[in-house]
Amino acid sequence: MKTHKLLTAVILMMAVLLGACSDGEERQAKYFSRAQQLFEQKDFDKARIEVKNVLQINSNHAKGRYLLALLHEQEKNWQQMYANLNLVVELNPGHVAARIKIAQMMFANGMYDKTLAQIDAILAQEPEQLDALALRAAIYFRNGDHDNAIATAQRVLNKKPGHVAAISVLSMTYAEQDPDRALAIIGDGINQQTGDASLKLMQIGLLEREQRSDEVVKAYRQLIEQFPSNLLYQYRFVRYLEQSERIDEAETVLRNIVNTLPANTELKLWLAQFLANNRNPQLAETTLKEFITRQPKLYELRFGLGKLYTALKRHAEAGQVYQAIITLDNEGADALLARNRLAELALLDNKRPEAERLLEVVFAVEPENKEALLTRGRMHLGDNNTKSAITDLRTVLRNAPESTDALRLLARAHESDGARNLALDNYRQVLQINPTDDDAAYQAARLAFADGEYEAAEQLLVTLVRRQPDNVGAIRHLVATYGKQDRWAEALTVADKLIADEVTAGLGYYLKGRIYFDQENYSSALIAFEQTLANKPAVIEALQFLVRAHQKTDNLALAYDYVRAHTEQYPRQAHALELLGNLQQKQGSLLEAKASYQQTIKIAPERSSAYRYLASLHASQEHWEEALAAYEQGITHNPSDTALLMSLAALQTSMGAIDKALATYDRVLVLNPGHLYAANNLAATLVDYRPSAENLARARALIEPLLNKDRNAVFLDTLGWVLYKSGNASQAMNLLVEAVQSGGDKGVYHYHLGMAYYSNNQHSLAKQQLELALKNDSESYVGREEAELTMKSLM
């Protein structure tokens, strides 16, 4: 009987559970269906609510996760998009659409190996998946395998003649050698596609590159006729006409757009900016004032006028415009923005207290005001106070994640802190928001190159050079990127293309010289550098590398003869005179070197390196007062040069002028509070020469934060020594061991560790370290005498 009752209870419970499951599944299906409908209707906010309802019931709903990823794509929240796509693939490894999206994101970020991994997984399931094949064709093209790129792209087009990605690969493959064929391929694709603008934009880009201006204009007119409501295309058309110096046509098109959309304020501001750039500022001013008369409370127009006055350096009139906005809007959002603009004007006029007062008013009303935080963030960066800058900028991004201004400033702050990976991530976020941001592309490429991400750097640079063929920095980095990948033929192709143009020949010869130098082909490098200097005599690096190439072949005399002849021909080139001084100093011709450095200073008193060379020349002869005078002269002409001040402090320390050295390090930290080595050296000087309890506490406060930024041997040793001198030998010992293990191999490192062992009664280990500390008889450091005495006590 009991068994029967138990069985009945179990059956009832299962029925309840099954009913609940069925109800949950029904609600999931209902929410998901509604979310799909809303997404198709482009009602993304409501679609997001419905899909989140699905995921609240079942967080592992793969289709719901995929739809959420698509919604994040609409709002350009790439990190969340990627995270959700990965979850989809984890839940359903056969979800091809999610893998395609991941592969496209990997490709866009230059992660080609990861792109191929996704492509392989897709094609294992669907060997004829066209988007995956088109991506594989793109990777073939990127790797220089044009035959396979063409074959794979053509395979896609045979199945789907209008496939945009495949047409893109095929046209890029032919574009370099046969642009007409590339244009024909794009034209065929356009005939296949009716509602897609990307091929038309591709066509325009290639026509622009080929400088076929009339055809570009015709193509733009066709594009705008097909998509009349897309202002971006009209903007690009006007910009093209403007850059092509077809100003009358550009103004006609722009005025027509303004008249067609009279309620669009941005177009009015654009017209004013266009007139200021291409006609005259007075016409722009008059036009804005007319707009303001018609719409006096449309504050964007007043801000435009204030911006124009600021650009014209008419700060008083700009201030009047912003004050008028404050009067009209009191404490509204526009009044707060106007106060921020007044703060920016105050900073331009070197009135920082006034700027700070205005920002305080804004923060009192709105503590997280975006514009005010950006302004204060810039001020912190100007003070080298990266910690405070990062705090402000992260607050901005928490409230406005697509603020490219905040992302740029945050990238600068991270790079100043040595966190290149974080800076690179910030610039990549800018590019996700605006893929055509050329400055962000260059900065991202530069940082990717510095971190050894050569493929990612190359992809950015190739695109950037295509858009900006005169961007010298991008071209130089592209050549260097090819070099780092041992793709010398491609690097030389870039250089030869520059040499073929008279305007860029000097740069081309220089880059060719660098390529040969990096290949250790010094004889060819010398020829290229000489050609550079014959074409552009003032190129500093060409002369420097010519000397280095001679040094590599042990021909210092030839380097000296060349540089001396160059300075005789160009006696006002300060960099050449300084280089001559370097060579004279190496040859032992110290009087001649001194004369060259002094002449350099006479020609270019702001050239701080010349003072350093002159001071080092005096120091090498133990002419300490002359060295001191050279540094002081340099600082008089360059009062904010922290490198000169650091060198001066080191000299003052070696001369026994400890208080002056401490004051100099303090001066560096006033100029740059984030200067790591100034903080370290100040702490080390305090502990070595002024080890009072107060100074030891200050030294610890200076050095401890540095280890959070860079745990190197120098900083570890300094903190360890501070702790030792403060009576904490056991804690000091751990840091001093780490310092030696991190590469600290000078006598002073072993002395410090030896003394810590000695204080901890580990005499055998102390003896080992002190032997190393005293191994080099010529090595001098503070405490050597103590090391010798302690060693004797251990014998």
C-alpha cells in the first residue's frame, strides 16, 4: 500500500514537472518568435527585451544567444557580440552563421590563424558554404597567393554571381595589374545586386585610385540617386569634390542637400564649415548668424559660431556666444556644455584657475558630465597625471561607450603608463565605431607593430596607405612590417614605387637603404642612403644610418670624411654637426668634437642632445664644472626637458651635491608626475644619502607604486633596500632575491641582497652574494666599503 502511494506521488510530481517544462518551452518559443519579428522590423530595443525574456527562462537557448549577438552588432557593442557568438558555438558547434560572424570579426582584426580555424570548422560541415569560401579567398589574397584567391573567389561567383565579398577579393587581385578588368568585375556584380551599395562604393574607391575623376562623379551621382536619404554618401561626394578642388560643384551639391533637408542642423553646420574652409570665414560667420536669427534657440548653431570664432582665435567673441547660451539656457544641458567650452577657452588663454572654476560649476550640477570629464581628463594628461585621467575617462565611457574622444585620450593615458596592449585595444574600439578613422588606424598599427602583431599592423597599414598614399608614417611602418616578416620583395616594391615619383623619391631611397641595412647588405644600403641625401640633403636618419652602415663595415674613417664634407656643404644643419662631433669624439679628437657641439648649440640652442653630448665630453675628461655648466645652459634653453634634468641630477649626485640632486629629481616630478625613473632615483638617493626615518617613509611612498606598473630589477632593488634600511630585513630579502633573479647582476644588487642575508643570520648566503658584489675591483657604488668590511667579518 505504501509502495502504491509512493508511486502515485512520483507520477504526480513528474506530471507537474513535465507541465512546467512544457509551459517554459512554450513561453520561450513565444518570446523568441516575437523577438525575431521585432528584429526584422528593426525595432531593436523591443527585440532585446523579448530575447532577454527567452534567456531568463533558458540561458542556453542557442538561437536566442545568436539573436542577442546580432542585436549587439546593431549597437556596435563588439565585445558582447563576440562573447555571445562564442557561447552559441559552445552550445551548438554546428551553428554555421555564428562561426561565419566570428570568422569575419577575426579577419577584420588581423587574426588570420583564428579566421582559418573557423573557416575549416565551417567547411567541414558545409564544403560549399560561400561566405566561408570567400573569406578563405581573402586570406589567400592577403598572403600573396593570387592564383588560389582567384580560383576560390571564382568558385563562389559561379554559385552566386553577385556575392559581394568574392567580387571584392577578385577585383582587389586584379586591381594592381589590370584595373579595367577589376572595374568590369565590380560592374558585373553591380548588375547582379540591386539593393547593396557596397559594390558601388568599391567601384568609386578604385576609380578614385585611378584618378578617373569624371567617372567618380558619375558613380557618386548614381549612388545618391539610388540611396537619396543616405547622408553619408552625399557627404563623401561633397568631400571628394572638395578634395578634387571642384569647389563650385561641391558647394552646389551641399546647398542642394541643405535646402532639401531644412530641419537638419548638422547640414547647416557643415555648410558653414565648408564655406570657412573653401570660401572665407566671414561668409561662414554671416551664414551662421542668418541661421541663428531664424532659429535663436537652436543652440547647436550658436555652438558652431563659437567654434568658428575659436578657430579664428577670436576668443572674446567666442566667449560672448557661449555666455549668451548660458543666459538663455541657465542650468540646462546646453548651458553646461557652454560652460565647458568657456573652460576650454580659458585653458587656451592660459587661465587654468578660471577653467577649473567653470568645471566645478558643471560638476556641481552634473557630477558625471561627459564634456567636463573629457576636459578634466585632458588637463590630467597635460599634467602627466595618468591615474586621474584614466578614472575620468572610464567614467565617460561607462555612460557613453562610443565616445571616440574618450577612447583616444584613454589610449594616450595607457600608452604613457606603458600599457601598450590596453592602448591598442582602445584604438581598435575606435575603429569598430568608425572604421575609416585614419588616425586611429595609424596609432593601432603602430602599437600592433611594437607588440609584434605584424599581420594585424600590415592589414591596417595597407588599407590606410590605400586611402592616404602620402602618409609617410604609414608607408614607413608598412615597409618595416614587411621587413619584420622577411617579406623583403614586397618592401622593396613599395620603396621602388616611391622612387619612381620625383616628389617621393627621397623617401623611397631612404626606405630602400633601411631594407638593405636590415638585411645586412651594407654596401647596397650605403648607395641608397647616399642617393637619399643627394635627393633630400636634410634627411637626418639617412645620414645617421649611412654612418652606422660604415661602422658595420669598420670604415669609420669613410663615415667621418662623408659627414665632414656634408657639414662643409650644409654648415647650418645642426644634426649633421652633432653627428660630426660624435665621430670626432670616437676618434679622440676632443677639441674638435667640443667645437662641433658648441657650433650645434649656436645654430640650434633648443637641441637638448647637443648639451648632453657636450656635458658627457667634459665628464669623460673629469671636467665636472664644465659638464655641469653644459647641462645648466641646456636647461636654460629647454626648462621642461626632463632628460636633461635627469642627466644633471646624476652628475650632481656623482659630484656629491646631494641636496641639489634631490631638488632636480623633484623638479622632474613636478614637470612629469608619472616619470618612473625620477621617482626611483629620488627614492634611491634618499635611502643612500639621507636615510632619516622621514626620508625613508617618503622613499617607500615613491617606489611602492612603481612595482604595479613595472616589476623590473631596478625598482625591486630600490624598494628592497628601502625596507632593509627601515629595519625590515626579511621582507626586503624577498624583493632583493627577485631583483637579482630579474636580471640585477651589478655589484650593488648583490651587495644589497648580501646585507639582507647577513642581517637575517644567513651568513653562508650572505658570503656568496658579497663575493659577487666585490668581484669587479673597478666597480664603484654606495656601500662598497660596508660590503668589504662585512665580507672580512665572514672570513
